[in-house]
Amino acid sequence: MTGKELLFAFVVPLAIGAALFALAWRPRAPGRPNRRGWAGALALAGAMVTTYILIHGRPGLVPHEKWIWIVHLAALAGLLGVIDSLLMLRGWSRSIVGVGLAGAAGWALPVFDNPWAWRGAVAVCVLAYWSMLDPLAMRNRGLSLAAVLSATMLSAGVLIFCSGWLKLAQLAVAIGAAALPAISFEWRFGRGVLARGGTAVAAALLPFMLIMSWIYMTHNESASVSPIAFIALAAAPLLPWLGESAPLTGLSHGKVRVAETALFLAAIALSLGLGIYAIIRSP
């Protein structure tokens, strides 16, 4: 990655995230509902779309390459995240939005073999992330979801690069960079900075990127990264749910955070280790 690409894929998204979070997360009156999740949606989706445009130009209404539909998917996820945040969707209405996003992600996936199996897998994963990330963003114990998603997306950039797809890796890094400022805002204002907004974008794009990268790698034989690396990274942001399981619920907040951090870092290390190993042993 050149210095110019690093600027567009990391520094610019970092600035976009910081500006939007600063704009949205000001002290609010007690008792007012938290409708500021729109900042997370715009930061993550906007950073990815901006990075693509700065490096590769406008994607066009109908992309000339199928994988570029990911830019349109990011825009849709950002829009739905803003709607979810402002309207505070609940119950069936939120489920319908999640199903729609999952269906769009499945439809947008470029595949070569067994298209409906892969598209179904993406849709199921997106719906699972949609359902499971938001409660983690709102809880007051355990790992910060802002830190989890930022580290996961930056690691996804490294893993996708190891699989041989630099262009997609740049977009993953952009999302991770945009999420970084949310960590400091969570420390200042409490949890929930990425809830009902940033979680929608992450739910759509992380599984989409990982599955598309795997398909690309196996079809082009560009590398031979173990599938365990992709599975471990996909599971990493959901591992904090173990902090809500029976063995850990009785522990103090500090011990729960330590346990979740150890599990999360182990998954990230396994994924990156397998990716780097594939690069080292490739001819």
C-alpha cells in the first residue's frame, strides 16, 4: 500500500469518524432517548465509500465489476442504520429491516459456483450479526464493542490482503479506522456509541467481505489461507457474548473484561497468524 493509499484508506476515514462522532456525541438532557447512532452509520459507511472513490473513482450506478456492489451495499447499510437510529425501531419492524439488509447482501455477492448456497450463507451471517451486535454495543460490562469492531475490521484488512485482494483490504481498513474514534467517545459518554447505526454497517460488510474474499481466493488460487482464519475472524466480534454465559456472569466486571479480551485476542491472533503463514509459505 503506497503512502497515498494509506492516507485515503486510514487517515481520511479516521478523520471522518472523529468529526461525525464529535458532532453527534454531545451531552444530552437526562431521559432523552439515544438517537445519535446515526453518527456510527455515517462514519463507517461514509468512510468506506469515500475511500473507494478517492482511490478508484466513482463506482457508477451499475458497477463495471461485480465486487464493486459492496460500495452500494455500504450505502444501503448506512441508510438503514440511520433510519434504525432515528426511529428507534423495535420488534417486527427492526427484524424486517434486518431481513431486507441480509437479502441485499446475499444478492450483491459475486459468486462463481453454488451461488445460492453462498448467498444464503451471507444472508444468514448478516442477519445473525444484525441481531447479536447491538445488544453487545449497549451493555455496560465486558469489552467495548467499538474496540472489538475496530480491531476486527483492521484485522480483516490484513487477512484479506494475505488472501491476495488489496482493493478489498483497503475498504476493510477504512471501516476499522473510522471506528477507532468511537473508543474514546465510549470512554467519555458510556457504551452505545456504535449501537443502532455502526452495528448495522458492520453486520452487513464484515461477513460479506470475508466470504467474498474466500470465494475470490479459491477461484483465482491467489493464496491458500486456511478457512479457519476466516472463521476465527468472523467469530471474534461475537465472542463477548460468552461474558453473558453462566460461567462468567457471576464474575466482576474486571474479570469478565479480562476473559473476553483473552478470547477475542486469541481469535484475532489465530486468524492473522494463519494469514501471515500462508504468505510466508507461498512461492
